[in-house]
Amino acid sequence: MSAAPERTRDTVTATDAPTYTFPVPDLSAEALAAVTAEIAATAAEYDRSGQIPVRGLEAAHRAGLLTAAVGTQFGGPGLGPRDLVRILTALGEGDASVGLLAANLLGTHAGQAAHPHWPAAYYDDLLLRSRGGPALVNAIRAEPELGAPARGGIPKTTATRTADGWVLSGHKAYASGGAALAYHVVWAVADEPDGDPERPRVGHLIVPAEAPGIRWIETWDHLGLRSSHTHDVVYDGVELPADAFVEIPRGPDGVYRDPAAQAGPAGFGHAALYVGVARAARSAFAEFARSRVPTALGRPIATTERIQAVAGEVDLQIVQAETLLHGALLRFEAGDTSILPELSAIKVAIGRSVIAATQTAVAALGNPGLSRHHPLERHLRDALCIRVHPPQEDVVLLTAGRRVLGV
């Protein structure tokens, strides 16, 4: 596995070389499989305890996977979307919660690489933290009253302008990573003395996790992703510098639209981790089928045509999901922009295949597939969580239908 990044200089200016260097991870099938296996060894334990999957995250960090999207201008390998989805498929196959936390982090690094927007001191600090271990980041957007931001509306969470910077106040929900986060990227509306109250600015604030005024409420008790620590968090007068606010521009018509309302190439990381979950379900099904020898049959059920056909159906669904995932990114990399309106529908199709593969495996095994003594039960719970990631299926189908019908 790759070594930890090394510091190249003690200070940095705008014209200096990157402050840190990060290794290019080994993405060979063998190397990724080794990381998957190490993470999988503790996945069931963390699922039961609900604790942050520290050992799984550390395994991903040692392999250089958590810094794979750090931009080359910051000393990182700057890997692109197809490499990142390969990483996230491997991590999700080991533990879906590790995959989720990694997807949020890698998306942050990729966004910073493409369009640098963090306060320089904060991003340098994030890279410094990433030298010694996992340094998690998440965009914290949902609110108890508003619900999913992708369905419209602006946040109640406010960033009040002061003479020195901003004061952040509000209550957020579903903040994956919990107290294990190093930085929060908090969606808020600006409250400014010279702002337009009818059309306030909307953006994200970059918030160090140890800033005074942050309080966690442990609300997460979910069907799947149980060790992701997707709790509520309250910001009570958190003071931040002036450059911590990053505005999200309105559309040409002056209307604010949530960036997550439509899938893009950078957003396929979440879909990729669930493809990994389906792969884990396929492996668990095959292992059970090879080892299960009913007395009446006298041989492994894997030798029966029924179980072989089920295995084939599971494999078909996974092949379909992986082909959609990588095929869409290949078309985009080739410059085929006609695929952009279809990306949300492709994400939905991937989700359907992931769930179909996992449910097919569970249904064929009956009670063993639903027992907490067997990993298939956990994989099913985790796979179902793909539906909550924006854009959600009903919105996607409505938008696609209107496009097809021209209405």
C-alpha cells in the first residue's frame, strides 16, 4: 500500500510548489481487492455497534485512496471520475459506510481541484490533517423542516455578515460523518446589511469541525449505513472569517437551483459505492451456495440449475449497473455532451440494478438471507439506501417524461 504524504516545505506562497505531495494510489485489481478485504473484515462489527468505521477508513487512507482526488496543483494525483468510481466501488464492496464517507470526501477534493474556492489556510490545514490519517469532509445541506434541498427551497440556516466575517446559525439534518468530520461545508443563506432581502445570496460556509458553537444531536438510527454517523448538527453563533462564504450563483433567470437537483459526472461516486454493495452481495450469495449442502440433496446447492440461474441474474444486474456507470463517464470524457440530460436517469437505472441484484440474492436464500448472521442481510439494508441520494427517482422520471413529451 502507498505511503503517507510527505511535506515538501514549511511555508507556502501563491508562487510556491504545493505544500504537500500525495502518492498516486495503486488501482490494480489486486490492490483494490486487498483494500476491500481489509475493510470488509470489520464491516459487520461496525454495522452492529454504529461507531465510525475507523479501521476501514484507515485502510483506505493507507492505500492513498482518500486523497486520490486532491488536485495536482495541491500536490495530489488528481485522479478523474472513472478512477474515483473504481475506488468507491471497491470501498463500498468492503463497507457501504466507508464508501459513503469516502465519496463525500473525494467529491470535495475533486471540486476544489476543478474550481479552487476554499479559504487557502483552511484547505492547507485539511491537507495537513490528511497526512496523518483520514480527514473527512461533508457538504451539510438538509434541514429538519426543509427536507431534501434538491426538491427546492432555500435554507433557514443563516450566515450573518459582521465587520470581521460571518456568524453561522442553524439546525441541519443527515450530516454524514458526525463528530469524525474535520470540516463541514454548510449550506446557508446570507444575511447582509446591504443585501437584497427578496433575493439573498445562497452559498456554503467552510467550517472547521472544532469551531466553538457546534453541537451534535445523535439522531441516526437507520436501516442501512448504520456506521456513517449521519446525525443532526446545530450551529449556534459559529464565527468564521470573511472568505469562508462561497456563493452559489443563481441561474440565468435569476432563480436559485440546487446543484444536487440533477446528476452530473462528479456525482456518480455515490452510485459507484452501491455497485460495490451489490458486488459484495453477489460474493456472499456465491459463498453460501457453495457451502450449503442440504441433507436431501447431498451436494452444494451451487450445483443446481435453479441457484445457477439466480447467480446469473444477480450477475446480469451488476454487469448492467457497471456498464451504465462506466459507459456514461466514457461518453462524457469523449466529449459527448448529449448525455448530460440523461445522467440522472442513468443514476436511477444503476440504483434499480443494485437493488434488484441484492434482492434477488436474498430472496433465493430465504431465511438465511434475512438473518443478521449472514452478510446478505446487511448488504440488502445498505443497497436500499441508494434511493435517498439526489436526484430522487420520482423527480428524475417526471423531468425525463416532460423532456420526451416536450411539455
